Amino acid sequence: MTNTTTETLDRKAAIDAAREALGNVGAMLSNSKSGYAVSHANNLFAFNANVCTREYGTIWSGDLDVTVSEQALKALAAKIHTDLFILWEHDAEPLDWDYFLFGEERQGMTPFSPDKAFAIVSAERVQRGPKC
């Protein structure tokens, strides 16, 4: 679902919407990664995940359990009118903190590659990505 609506958001609004839906950037699922992995073995999750869109780049990063947050992710995709690509920690440009905090865009940001997504979320569904 690409942004085909006449309503467009700016990047700051997309970042704000992601924080509202998913919590603060840098959120942690657990103090014990191995403990979480054992107790949630059937869930689709990543530590230090990046939530990206084609239009806005990385809009959120932190620990993310896609299974637990499925409804919030779908609602976010609907709100910002675009698909979300959930990538592992090193597969996406980190959140641009200068932009996140001050609205000052850094030059030369590397775009992410959707084929590195471990999950793809639209307003209607969550599917496993090519890198799952």
C-alpha cells in the first residue's frame, strides 16, 4: 500500500505517529534477550528493530514484538497511509537523531532496502518479509 491518498504527512508527523503507536524510541521488550526469546519463541520479534517506510525512511527503532504489536502496527500503517517495513538492527539506516530531535535533516542518508525486511505491515495484514 503506497501512499495514494491526497492526505500527506511530513516526516516529523510520521515519526510522531510511530512513537504514539509503538512507544518511545529505544523501547526494550525485556532486560533479558535470551529470556524473552525463550518465553516468546513462537512470536515474530527483533531487538533493536527499525520501522521504515519508502516515503519517510526509518520512523521508529527499538525492541519490537510484531506478534504482540500487530494491531498497533496495522493502525500506524493506516494512519500514515503507507506500508511499514520492519528490519533488523543493521539492515536499515539508524533513526536520524538530528531530525528526530531538532527537525534538521542529515544529508546523504542511505535508503533502506525492502528486500531486507523480516516483516511487512499494511493496514490490512502482517506478512513475513524476505529476510525472515
